Amino acid sequence: MAKVHPLIIPSTTDEASSATGFASCSNNKYITSKRETFTIWMKSLVMQGSGCTAFDENGEIVYRIDNYDNKHSSEVYLMDLRGKLLFTLCEMKICVFPSWKGYKSSGVNNNKPWFQVRRSCRSIFEKKGFSYKVTMRSDSSCYRLESLSGKSSEFRVTDSNGGVVAEAKRKQSSSGVVLGDDVFTLVVEPHVDHSFIMALVTIYGLIRHQI
């Protein structure tokens, strides 16, 4: 099978912006002033292989991951529709509990990670769902990626103050039928970088061995 490789484009001002304050809506197309809703399918459209595809409210593809036959790869690439590389996500297996590092574009060899995800000690001892701490490179603030009400199939992202910045739940059809556990509705709050949220969604998929 022919493989389509990520398109590496030099970083721009919006990519270098902080994830906590994000950036103004005027200079970052991944941030808007309104709540955004996406449909997430934990499949690649390339022969329905391993990966992930995100659709916006108009049904247009906005993000994709194409892992082909390599499920649960230790390094995955989050791209936009045209193949522009947005994040490189790497799993670190140097301890009992794996962690993940997220790099802007292809900066694995040359830059420090933009963020890092580690399992929360609280979730290790309580054994209720999952909870992961997301530490940003830019400052001391952090986020949390955690399951909803103990349901590992649904999750949310909260900021350092406990405010919800994004939430994913099983998608329902117009008639109210709940779809499979690989299809979600992702709601991202205003002024939040949804490419960063998609990077966390990708790590969630890796945690659950869906990607």
C-alpha cells in the first residue's frame, strides 16, 4: 500500500504560541471565539486502517492520523486534511507507567516537548477510570485528561482551575441511538486551541489502544 507521509512546514507564529493562554483568534486558525463541535472516529480513512479522523460541524475532515497497519505505534503524527504535520506524539516507556510527549510539528530531535502527559497518582491508587496530568512547557500551568464518572470510553479535559475546556461523549444519531465506542462527539470551549485538544484526544486513543 502506498503511504502518504506528513507534510512538514516550518513553524509559524501561531504554532509557537502558549497553550495556556493560547493565542488571539485573529492569528491562530485553530482557535475560535465560539464553542466548536467535532465528530471523532477512531479510524483512518485510508483503507479504514489504524488512526483517527475528525470532522467539523459541516462534515468536513479537519484532522487525521493515518497509522496504516501499525496499531498502538510509539510515535504518531497528527495532521490536518492536507497532510500538514501539527503534532508529533511519542510514547515514553522508561518507567512502569508510560508517558507521552507532544512536539509541535516534527521538533522531536531539535526541541523540547510542547507538553507531556503522565498518569495521575490519584488514579493509580483509586483505580477509578483514568486521570492523566498534562504539563505544558511554556509555564507552570497544567491540564488534566480524565474519564467521566468512571467511564473510560468518555472523557474531558480540564484546566488548572478545574474548568472544563473540552469534553468527549459517545455520539448519538439524530434518532437517539448511541453509536459504537469508537465514535465520539467532542465539544471544545471558545478560545481553546482545538489542535492541542486533538493531540490529547490522540493520546487518549493510544491509552485505550484504539489508535
